[in-house]
Amino acid sequence: MPSTLFRGKVAIVTGAGQGIGFEICRQLAFQGASVLLNDIDEALTAEAAVKIKTETGNCIALHGDAGDVKFIQQMVDTAINEFGKLDIVIANAGITLFADFFEYTPDSFYKVMQLNLGGSFFLAQAAARQMKTQQTGGSILFMSSVVGHQAHKNLAAYAITKAGLEMLAKNLVIELSPYSITVNAIAPGATLTERTLHDKDYEATWKRITPLGKPATTKDIADAALFMVSDNAKHITGQSLVIDGGWTSVSPSPY
């Protein structure tokens, strides 16, 4: 039976055509929220939104680049035009470009920075402006990673963005608390998604080196995300929650 925890709430989730972002949208809609689902892939975006509408609840699709400032404002405007307000924003869109530090190119570096950091920063800014105008508070959630806590080979640029998002969540407490807007981050560890399962050794490797004996499912991460943007967490702000089955406590390398 569907929960009503998010009944009447309006949410934007970026990078949600599949994987963690999709499951977050699915769970928000299942629990009563109206959701704007974004992804850069037009067909994937449309398919994901239709699936959620068919299965669980109210969801609209808007494809586009979540690292583009003009498109970010379009997402906020669309949510307002379609649903009348904005309560929750989850900046899930991001890219991971693996490469050796000595060979990492400026093009790859700035692509990662623009989407992971810039997209999250300016989505939070646009959303917070709207929430401030509404005067009803709101919740902003950034998607960090365990690599923002623990070094991981060939992910220096990506790790910068994830650690940076956690600092952004802390810093924005000063700016947003007067308007009853909470801002937090979650840091997933190894998670079974369409992308990671392309690696035939992924699940077995992370079962072996994760203290709880398995990688996360997308629902494991979605459950944590929904808690952080729910009224059950309304006195939590500026925090980062690691969801990794204990991996960062011991941190064995997957290599």
C-alpha cells in the first residue's frame, strides 16, 4: 500500500533516467509526491517518467543538461508551472570519467566539474530562490560518494567534486537556514545499477570487500535519500550520510 509521507510535495530529481535517480523518483511518487524527472537522454527520460506514472504516481519528464544554468532554471520554472510550487530538489546528475592522474585531460576535468559541482550548485541556487519566495521551507539534497571520503584510484577529479558537495551542504546552512531550507548530502558506496552491472566482476568484488557482504541496491540509496528530504529529518541540515555497507570503515581497494 502506498505511503503518504510526501503527499502534496513537489520534487525535482536530476540524472534520473535509470539507476539511483530513477529509484528515488519512483519512491517519491509512490509516497505521494509530484515529481519532475530529468535526464540528458530524451528517450530514457520519457520512458522512465511513463513507467513511474503507470506504476506509482504523478511524474513528468524533462530532458536536458543538468549542468546548464539556463536549463536548470527551466526545470524550476516547469515544476512551478506544472505543480504550483517546489519543496524538494535532489541533485543526482553526475558523471564519472576514470583516468590516470598523469593523463587526465583538461576537457575531462572541466566536464566533471561543470556537471557534478556546477550543476548541483546552480540547481540549489535556483531552487532556494524559489523556496525563499514561497516562504514554506524546503529540502535540498546533494549526491556525494564514498570517494569524497576515501581515495580511489583514477578518480581524483570525480572525488574533488564529491568532497566539494559535502562542504557545499555545510556552507549553505548559513545561507538557507533562515528560510527553513535544509541542505544535506548522501554518499553512496558501491551500488548495483544498470551501469555498474556492465562489469561482470562488480557484484562479486564488492560482496567480498564490503563488511555487510553485499553492495547496495538502488532502493537502499533511495530510502536514505527520502529520509533526508522528509519531514522526519527536518532538524537535520549540513550533514553527509554515508551508505556503503561499512566499506569506508575498512576501505579495502577493489583492485
